[in-house]
Amino acid sequence: MTTPGDDPTDATLLQRHVDGDPDAFSELVARHQDRLWAVAVRTTGDPEDASDALQEALISAFRRAGSFRGDAQVTTWLHRIVVNACLDRIRRRKAKATEPLPDDEDHRTELADHAPADDPAEASERRADVIAALRQLNEDQRAALVLVDMEGYSVDEAAEVLGCAPGTVKSRCARGRARLVPLLTSYRRNQPPSDDVEPPMPAVARRVAPSPGTSSQPGRSPT
Amino acid sequence: MTEPVHPSLEELAELHEGVLDAGRQLEVSAHLASCDECASATAALSEVGTVLTAAGSVPMPIPAERAASLQDALRRVSAERAAGVPSLDEQRDRPQRRRTAAARVRVPRWVSAAGAAAAVVLACYGGISLLHRGGPDQSSSAESSASGGRVAAARGDSSGAAPSPSPRSLASATPGKSAGELQTVTAKTLAAYAAELGSHPASGAAPPSCGPAAADLPHRSRAATIRWKGSPALVVVDLTRHRATVYSCSSAARLFSTGY
């Protein structure tokens, strides 16, 4: 039990909340909201989705606090609920498939806005690039990389947050990093000839005039 | 062409993480040892990790207006909890909520105005008033009472029905038990009471009259109203974990919990 002067631990705050303290949960959230926000933005790749997922997750955590068993860190538990809410949201969006992810440019400004004043513009630009690059991955790879490479979680902790085996986290990280190489580094693999499945269309072919009347849709043949 | 086929970037990354399968691991490591191209690729993979870590180390504080709306939302749910609105999980609870809403229409305004009355209590009054009235909605009231009966033993186990304590038919199964005759349970007797309630759901227990606010009812659970330190309280018995938890009916706070 902490004395009133001490900063209560996360677990104490959560217990106070369960015991009916109306402000304890807000205090707990205020402590961790920046980190949870960062995870949500990086996992969803979109501030609007991140905001919705974070709110949904934390209200759910508020209500489910009584089921927290104390066998995990409170922060791990909160991360798990937030990451899962983000993944649910991404999957729901995919399932609908009518609502494309918002355009990068809309959010670059917001993502870059919150850099500390001494952060060079270049760094915040790079951060927006990282988020844009992460969005090219599937959500499982992205969530694993956000936790392990960006948030500094150990593989075991990330596995606990994601509810999968540590080996699965490692695989997802490995595959995700491989996909990010061309997006985030200057390295370009020498393509073996067999990989050139779809060579870029030669300029001369593109210049072949489409059939009359359909000039706005090059390549479409009249039916 | 005798030029060796390079392992893919993915394989190099998997080798680095130690998740490449054993046979391939030997081949790829042997190749890597003598291939500059693949050494560069491996360096690029590490660079990805470095770039991500650097980006992750830049603080990304939540924008003030988003933090404010988050705290507003939490204040709202906190106020709901303080008012005793049961916090049954809204996602799972949808069918039940619809019934509750239907029932609420028939509840006199003053009952709704009581506001703090738990939704389950409203559902109870609503169910009774549906039965008394009959009328054009007969079929839906029949469905409503049938569903009410199904969950009446307050078991939250099947068919997606919310684990909502529905006191009505439990009450009719135990005539004569009124709120004035709540069984007094103490910290010492709770375990025995829970075991009893767990094995005989309708054995004279008073129907639950308030909902827990701090926790969802577990999936397989039974609930009843008891007298705890002189005041009405809700006991929720988790049949899976063999755990009984007591909630205050007035403040919805969790008062006590024990295994049994």
C-alpha cells in the first residue's frame, strides 16, 4: 500500500479504479497516453483510426479492469488492448474494402507536426516516411515491428502483447524488415533475371496511340 | 551460368532472427560467408532496424485535442459507472440491449427518470408490464419473456446472449423471497454460499438487482443479490474460475472477492 504522498503504481491506480475511484483510471491513462498514442498511430498508420482505436480500447479497458489478473504489467495489458483494437479496426476496414486508407499527404503534416522544436525538419519528414513505409506491410508484420523495433519491446513482451508465440514475432519482424529494405534504405538488390516477371512497359509501347475516342483511357480496346 | 542463386532478403532476415529452418540455415550462412552482395543486403536489413528504432525514439505525444476528447470519453464512462449503469459489454450485449430498449418503451416515464436504476431492473419491470399488457406486440413480448427465462438463471454461457442477470423468472421460481429477506453473507461464508449458488442456481437466492460496474460478468456465471455488511450487494459467481465477487448495489464498487 502506498502512502498518500507517493506516486501510486500503475497497479495501485488500477485497483483504485476497480474499487470505485472515479479518477484513478483517467490518471493511469494520462500517464501512458503518449506512448499508447504512438503505438496506435504507427500500427494503424492513420491518426483518425488511431484516435478511434485508442478511445475504444481504453473504454473497454476501463470496463474490463476487474478482469485484469495482475500476471502481466499494467502497461503490457493496456498495450495489448490498444494494439488489438488497432488490428481489429484495420481488419474491419479491409473487410469492407470500400473505404480506402486515407491519402498519405493528408496526414503527413499532422504526423510531422508534433516533433520537438529542435527536431530538424528532415527528421520529422523521415518519421512520416517511416509511417508511410510501414503502411506497405500487412498489419501483423507492422504491429510486430512497431513493438520490437520502434517501441523497444523484447520479442517475448511483444509476443505477450500480440498473443502469439515469440517465434511468430521473429518471423513477422524478419519478413517486415525485408520488405522495408527498398523503402527505407538506398540498397537495391541486383534483380536476378527470373525476377523480372513484369518488365516496365517500354516508352515506345506506351506511345502507341489508343483507338480514336478513348484517348483518356489508353490501352483500353473498344468492345 | 554457374553464378550461385542468392538467398532472398526474407531468408537473410530470417537467418538473422534465427527462424530460418535448420537445413536452409546452413546453406544460407555458407553462402553469406562468401558473398559480398548478400553481406550488403544483410547490412541493409540492419539499417532498417536502425531507422525504425531512431524513428521510434522520437517522442510522438498525443495531440492536445485528441487527449482532451479521450479524457472526456473516460469521464463519461466514469460518470455512468458512478450512476450505477451496468457495464455489461456493449459489443456482446447487443441482442439483450435491443430487448431492454423495447421493454423500456413500456416502462412509465418516472421509472426511466430514476435513471440510476440498472438496465436489468428496467428489463425486469418491462418484461412484467409486457406480460400484463399483451396487445399487438404479443409475439415480441413472448419472445422477450422466453429469452428472459432462458437467461433467468443468470448464466452467461451460450447463444451469444449477454450474461445479464434477469431476475424475473428467478423471482417467480422462488416465490416469497423479496428484497427484504436477502440472505446475509459475510467474508467467511461467501465461499460456501458461492458453492451452493453454483450448484443450485435457483435455490432460494434473491434475484440480482443491480449490475457490476467494474467488471463484465464472466461467461459462465451466476449472480444473486445478498445482504453484505447490512446493505444489498450483488454476488457474481464465476463458475469457470470458481471465484465469487461481491459488488455494492449502491456504488457498484467491488467489495470483496474470494475463491471457492
